[in-house]
Amino acid sequence: MTMPSPELTIHRGDITRLDVDAIVNAANSSLLGGGGVDGAIHGAAGPELVAHCRVLGGCPTGEARTTPGFDLTARWVIHTVGPVWRGGTDGEPELLASCYRSSLAEAHSVGARTIAFPAISTGVYGYPLDAAAEIALDTIRSTPTDVEEVTFVCFNEEAADIYEALLA
């Protein structure tokens, strides 16, 4: 029996304000907060998030860990560590795809039916946005999941345009 693919949507704006079961954090390997999406999620979730992450002991690139959402609307935060772009020949595409698969597996483990993803690795980690978006969509579409809705959260128009073109 094959699972139906989740509905794929695009949202322009702040991932921390979405009313979904789980949001994905583009985290660093310490899970203790950083800049960009990571800093915004930690800031919005409150100090309990970093305290909980300290107990997890970090996360390797390509894997994911789940915490409560604390002060967020989302019930869960799924932290995944994307690869740093080194030109694409150091396993980056496989590691990025693994981030999406691992996040979907974590969503399943906590019963999340709706999930929001940022553009993992495309900020300070330097992954080219068009290539990262293609991997994100291909991986979500090809990974069996009971997640019903996946929202790709785009911080700016450029990212939204790339995701919209790939979804068309």
C-alpha cells in the first residue's frame, strides 16, 4: 500500500508564527541556537528550548532531533543539521536529502500531520537556493510519510519564486 503524497504549500514569512504541528529548525550541530532561522526559533520558543537541547547532546549533519515547541504555536520543533556547501562534491546533496527524510521520520514519531520547513542550509551554510529547493521537493515527494501537509517557508521573494516554479 502506498501512502498519498502530502499537500505541498508555500508560505512567505516567519516560520515561528505558523500554526502547524511541527516546525523544522535549520540548526547547527550543537542544537544550542545560532543565527537566522535557528536564532528566530530559539528566541520565539523561549529559554526552555535551549535547556532541553542541552540534554540532547547535539546532532550530526543529516540527522534530526525533536523537542517540544514550548512558547511556539507549533507543538514540536524538529532540529536538523544541514550540510555546509563545499561545491557539491563532498556529499552535500545526500546529506541535505537526509535532513528532509530524517525530519519526516521525526514528525511520524510524534504524530505530526502538518510540518513547516525552512530552506535548510541556504543561509550561512551557503547551499545554492535553487539546488536546495529541488532536493527538498524531490525528497518530500519520494519519501513515504503519513504527514498530510508540508509547508515550505520562504523568508524572501527570491526563495518563494524558486519554490513556486518547482511546484508548478
